[in-house]
Amino acid sequence: MPKFLFRCAKVAARTRPGRTVRFRAAAVAAVVLSLLLTACGGGASGNGDGKPVVLTTFTVLADIARNVAGDKLTVESITKAGAEIHGYEPTPGDIRKASKADLILDNGLNLEAWFGQFVEGLDVPHAVVSEGVEVMSISEDSYQGKPNPHAWMSPVNVQTYVDNMVRAFSELDPDNAAAFAANGEAYKAELQAVQDQMTASLAGVPENQRALVTCEGAFSYLARDAGLKEVYIWAVNAEQQATPQQITRAIEYVKANQVPAVFCESTVSDAPMQQVVEATGARFGGTLYVDSLSEADGPVPTYLDLIRHDAEVITKALTAGAGS
């Protein structure tokens, strides 16, 4: 077996502490077979259009990358719309897709816990798009002191993501560097407009109601930009369910501060937050999007739609009945 294919099979079969074997022997064989069948085929892209392929770890990054790439690159996402990114389990097909990519983009900041083993042994360059952002730390639970990975929830931070993508794409395809730079500047202007719109709309939330209570602590950057107090049930979605202590803590905060509405994210169950609603009388303000875009016909098919949606849902819920 060629050395490269051996390494890919080795990645597929690897285990993590406390975890079951990710891929059984049959899955490993499937990886090796699919790679053998495609290793000698066409160009790296394998899509027939001759464009370099950029593979991102999740749909939000893919949408941002497409705005920078324009029609010069083919951009794909490993995860599908609606998928939970934190505890994602790569498939043999994912490894085959990655082996054919020309560049892989990941968020970094410990978001993709599976990513290091995913790319180990793959002879494909990758770039961390969060490099250079002003990182906020998680302040509670077992993740205390670690970086909060949801830096894309600030359109200001995403402008740094764009700069990193422009640089990586220009290295990948120097002939189109000018196009990437122009696309990046145009998209950064849109990002700033969305940032200004978001902060202006959330500025109308009364001071005593400026608390954003969510299931996951994924809104630190958005809350910072909008001047909101962030409260959450758990710090990071990491294959755990809410504990009674976490739910009680959220209930006590909502009661003590008369928070009018609470929220939960699209990729997790809102059942724990519904317990907070029942115990406090606060409204369930709606579903927020963080880790994944929706399908094309859904409420947040693009990153800009995601930020606009979340800002609108938060503002409406927190200001409803404010004058009564």
C-alpha cells in the first residue's frame, strides 16, 4: 500500500481517549479502496472544472470563503447544514474528500476537536482562519481559561477571517490574487454594515434587560460587540447534557434579574432551556444560529443572514413589552 494511503487508513482507525473506535475494519477498508480508486484520477479537485478545491470544516466558513473566492475556486464544507461541529465524527467519505482538496480551512481555537486527527497524514495544506482575532476566554466550567472558539459571531472578527482567507487563497492561486483581494474588501464592507446594523438594533434593548441567556456560551463575541451580558447553561457543546446545577444557575439568574426572554441554538435540544422558561415565566425568545447555516430555503442560508437573524430575534424578544 502506498505510504499516503497507509497514513489515511491509520487516521481513520485511530481512537481517542475514552472514545470507542471511530471506524471499524470495514470502514478502514472502504477508505483505502476509495482512495485507491481515485488516487490516479484527474486533478486534485476531482470536480471536472479544473478549479482548485478549498475544503472548510463547517458551513459558516464555507459561505465566507465563497464570498472571497468568487468564481475562481470551488469551496466545499465537510459538515452539512444543521450539523453540530463540536463533536463531529468524520466519515471515510470525508477523508477521501480531504485527500483530494488543495487547501483545508479550519476555525481553530479548539472548535474542531476532531480536526488534528482528521488531517494527520494528509498531504494537504491548511490554514487557521481565526489567527489574529482578539480572543475571549471561557470563564466557567471545565473549559475555564480556554479560548471561546465562536469568534465568527462578531462580524468584526470575520473581517480578520477574510484577510486570512485572501492570503491563503493567493498562495494557492497567485494568478487570481487581485480578484481575491477585491472580493475580500467588498465582503468586509458588507460585514461592517451588518455589524453597524446589529449594534444599532440591539442598542434599543433597555439597560435592565440587556442579558443574553442561551443554552451554549457561544455568544461572547456578539454580546461584547452589542453591550449585552452573556449567560448560558453550559460553556461548550461537547457531548454532554445539561446538569441540574447548570439549569438551576440559569433559573436563579433569570429570576434575580427579571430577564424577559431566553434562547437556544439550532444545533442542540432546547429542552434544558424550556425548563428555565417553566421555572421563571420568561418567554422562549426563539432559535439562534451559531455553528451551522440552514439549507438554502431556510432562515439563514448565508453568514450575513445568520447575524441579521440572531440580532433581530434577540432584539424583538428582549424589547417586547418593554414599555408595559
